[in-house]
Amino acid sequence: MPHPSPPTPHILVTGGCGYIGSHVVRALQERGDSVVVVDNLCTGHPWAVPEKVLVKGDLADRSFLSQLFSSHSIKAVLHFASFIQVGESVHAPLKYYDNNVAGTISLLDAMSEAGVKKFLFSSTAAVYGTQATVPIVEEAPLRPGNPYGRSKLMVEEILRDCGQAWGLETVALRYFNAAGAHPSGEIGEAHDPETHLIPLVLQTAAGRRDAVIINGEDYDTPDGTCVRDYIHVCDLADAHLLALDSMKGGSGNRAYNLGNGAGYSVRDVIDACQRVTGKSIPVKTGPRRAGDPSVLVASSERITMELAWRPRFTSLDKIVEDAWRWERKLAGK
Ligand code: UFG
């Protein structure tokens, strides 16, 4: 009698119905990886992933996780599920520590029990806070200026401890500003409420908002508005595949920055949106937003050198073009 074939090992993606997670799920599936997505759908969208890969559940529910790991053969975990709003984290820190830190501990505990030892973590440029030297390298001092960034840094530290204690192999990808959308126009950013600059500017261009409010024009930057490093979400997705493939056992606990190395101010972004959409976009000046560092620009040399990552969509106008295609589609959803 032939032996039954062993179960296909899956990549577990938490928060796979969110903005970045859903683009990574698509990239994994396109190259033939078998994926299972866990999402509690508190901010994610079920339409963002194929229905058959989605398991609805919460990372805080430890027995749900035990059941999940015992009913699937999981070879690696990509962990996206978290709250992401810098401003909100300043006003509701416990919400962030509970979901982002305690939720991750629950997940790691279930992984330890199941013997799964590869973990790719969605970290953030917010672990750096305001730095004297830009572009920012991974060795820069880690001093997050808000609870969101601190919650991500705490997890990075926990990962190193788990590496020491039970051989957990980890990569933390420190994203700068994820932007754009899948060029197919099928998936993209859909936060509710939306707080991110590019979608808000494009919604204003589309006439769905009255004006863009610039959060402070008195920063120590060339035009007084905050400077960020915008990176196309599909370039982020590529980096996840490379990072996953680089975990072959014994590669420790690593961190990589992900950005394009170019800083654009809030006003630069508004100008790019005007160019791409051909619309004149009304702008008002508001106060600073709590927790915002003035400049965040990445050096991504480490991931370029070690994993041969090469971003494909580096122009701000291309990023905005893809976001604009998506924004018009989303308006009709
Ligand atoms: N901004 C405005 N007006 C708006 C919205 C945003 O002026 O209506 C400004 C913000 O104050 C900030 C810049 O535009 O200076 C970019 O803001 P986003 O909210 O788009 O992005 P953040 O830089 O605050 O945060 C993003 C992610 C975080 C991540 C961070 C790292 O949401 O998860 O990038 O750079 F930590």
C-alpha cells in the first residue's frame, strides 16, 4: 500500500488581511508557497486574501493557537498582526502593549510548544525615533519616541531572548513608510479610520475630503514639514520572501531596514499627488501630531548587501500612481 503523502508545510501569516500582510500573502502564493492566514478581522479585510486560506482567530486566544498549530504543519511564521497608529498609541498605550506585545508573546509561546523556530517580524522605523544622523543604519541607537515604536522594540528584544533560550531564528524588518498598492489594482491600503498621508491626500484629490491637514510646518526640515522615506508595498513584499528564504537554521536574530534612502516632505508628497492626479489639492496647516519624529530616512544597505534585495518601484510618482489606481477602485467597493 502506498504511504500517505506528508501534509504540505504551510507558512503562517498573522494579520494577512491587512495592508502589508495581504501583499506578502499574494507574493508567497504567486511563487507556489502554501499559506495559512490568521486574522481577527478587527482592522483587516476578508477580501484581501483568498477565502480558503483564511482562519479567523485572535492571537490572545492561546487555545485557538494550540489548535491551529496542531492541525496544520507550520514551517515558519510571518507576524504582521498589530496596531499601527503612532498618534493613537500616545493616547492609548496599553492598547498597543496588550495587542502588539502580549499578543506576540502568546504567538511565540504557541510556536515554542509546537517546535516552530522561524519567525519573520513586521517591525518599524519607529524603533529609531529622531536621530542625529540620516540615513539611519541598523546600528543607530534605538530610542522610539512613542508607545507604538516601543511596543515593536520590546518584541525585537523578546525575539533575541527566545533565540538564546530555544533557538528561535528571527528576522525583524524595520519598515519605513509603506505606500502604494499592488499594480494589478486588486489589493491596497484600506485603513479605517485612514491616518496615512498618501491615501488621505488622494482621497482629497478625489473630492472625498475637503482638505489635507499638514501636521505641523515648524519642524527643522527644509520646508518645515516632516520628512519620510516612502517604500512601495510590493518592494516590501519581495524583501519578506528573501528574508524567509535566508532563514535556514542557525542564522540568529537579525534586523534589516527597508526604505528607498530618499526623504520626501509632506509638501513633496502633496506635490507628487497633484502631478499624478492632475488635480489641485486644498491644504491647511494644523498642529504637530504627537509622537512624530521630524525625519525618518533609511539606509537599506544591509539588506541590499546580505540578501540582494533590490527595490523595483523607487520613484515617488510610481508609488503614488499605484496608490491612486487603488484609491479609485476602493471608492467603488
Ligand atoms: N501627515 C500629515 N497629514 C495627514 C497625515 C499625515 O501631515 O493627514 C504627516 C504625518 O504627521 C507624518 C507624515 O505625514 O509626518 C507621514 O505620516 P503617516 O501617518 O503616513 O506615516 P507615519 O510616518 O506616521 O507612520 C508610518 C507607519 C508607522 C511606522 C512609520 C515609520 O504608519 O507604522 O511610518 O516611519 F512606524
